[in-house]
Amino acid sequence: MAPLLRRTSGGSSLETLARLFVLGVPVPLSQSRRAGVPHSWLRPDGYGVAAAVRLSPVVHDGVEVLVAHDPGGVDPDRLLGVGAASRTLAAATPRHDVGRTLDLGTGSGVQALLAQRHSSTVVATDANPRSAAYTRLGAALAGTSLDVREGDLLQPVTGELFDLVVSNPPS
């Protein structure tokens, strides 16, 4: 990580954003203000401020997406980033063109974001409102939109049909 820290030490807005949201490194409050980071996206840290959300790049089969998730820590309610189970599911998911895909219990939205490349429509559901918000953020960062619905399991899509369903439930 040291080379990345050196490459982002200049204090420009882009370097500040990279330190906060990709590297997870705190910055002085004044630096975050100069970069135009909304206060609601930050949390106090001993050094200054840290990002309240992390962005992790995920590359699968030539497709790169940014996935929003909670920073690391011991909070059991935090929304995890992309781990081994998510990567395994991404590798096992058929990637032929389909009409409608459902990402059931979307979490950070990585499966829904990857499914956009081969689906006419992607619907992502989750009971956690923060999860839905992070999935929408990931879609916005990808320059697209997803049909993200809040609700328990299949309740948000009652009566609808899908060509492909993916789900990576929490353990």
C-alpha cells in the first residue's frame, strides 16, 4: 500500500478522494472540504476524517465495477465488501444474454452490477435500506441505473418472472 500512499500524497481533490474512498486512509478535514466531500460521507477519525463508505474495484471477465460498502471494523451490521464467496458466485454465474435477472439479497450490489452486461433488465432486492442505497451508488458510479427494491426476500418481486436469479446470502 505504501506506493499507493506516495502516489496520492499531493493533496489534489482526486488524490484525496482516492485516499478516503478507495484506500480507506483518513485525511485532514480541511483537505476533504477542498475536495468537496459532503460531510455526511465522512466520520471523525483521530487524524481528521475517514470515509463512511468504501469503494472497491471489482474486475470479472473484463468488466470492472466499483462496489460501495461499509469500511472494515467489528460492527456486525456493517455491509461487507466483495469477498471470496462473491467472487466465486460471479465466476459460477452463467454470462449468456438473458432478459431479466434478479439479484436476491443484493448486499453491495456486485452481482447486479456484473449482470447488467448480459441482462436486458436487472432487479436487485434487499431488506436492508443501506444495502439498497449502496447498490444504487454503485450503479451511479457505473453510469447506469438498476431497479433496486427494498423488502424481504421475494416480497418485492411477487408475481414477476426472471430468466436468471443470483443470490449470495450472508453466512
